[in-house]
Amino acid sequence: MKRLLILSFALLLGLTFASAQESRGIRFESGSLSEILAKAKKENKLVFMDVYASWCGPCKIMATEVFTQKKVGDYFNKTFVNAKFDAEKGEGVQIARRYGVEAYPTFLLLDGNGTLVGKMVGGSPANDFIQKIEGLRQKALQTE
């Protein structure tokens, strides 16, 4: 009985920690591309999209070491509607084709109509990543 209680407590603690970690980083929307674009249009934001492959090492590093950081989450969650798609599954296959994704990870900025307004290939440490994406965003805003 004591073992079961300790195991239950450890499991609960682990789930709480995982939930806290997830809420600190980027919150990615679930749903179809059309639903994500509609949300971006409604909120007058661009879409930040991570197009990845499950076997991609740099994609995994971005997902576990960069996207989970508080400063990254703070910037992306207030600035964009965030989405991610596996380029080799489901709707991700069509998205990768539509936007000319040829390497992973590829990060896209889309307006609410689905028009590509920025594209970056490859990962970066958190501060550099924020700076590069913000540069793409600023360029996109200047061309509107």
C-alpha cells in the first residue's frame, strides 16, 4: 500500500511538472490549416508554423530545448498563432509541398489568408531564433 501511494505521488508530481513545462513554452494550436488561418485572421496575427519530420534531429532539439523555454513561449504566444505539422503525415504532406519545404526544420510565417510572408530553414539557440523570426515578421509587416 505504501509503495502504491509513493508511486501515485511520483506520477502526479511528474504530470504536474510536465504540464508546467509545457505551459512555459510555445503553445501550438491543434486543428487544420484552415482553422489555424481563421484564428490568425480573427486575432490579426501571423501564423508561425514549424514544419518538421519525426526522424529529424535538429527538429527534436528545437522541440525539446528551444520551444519549451519561457522567453520563447512568451514571445511566440503573444505574437503569433502557432502551429506545427509533420511534413510526412496527414495535412503536413500538402503543406510541405504547397510552401516548398525541402529541409527540416523549416519555419514558416503565413498571413491569415495562407500567403507565405517569411521562411527560415534550420534551428538556432533561443535568443538567435527569436531574433531571426522577429526579423522575418518585421519584413512581412513592412510589405503589407
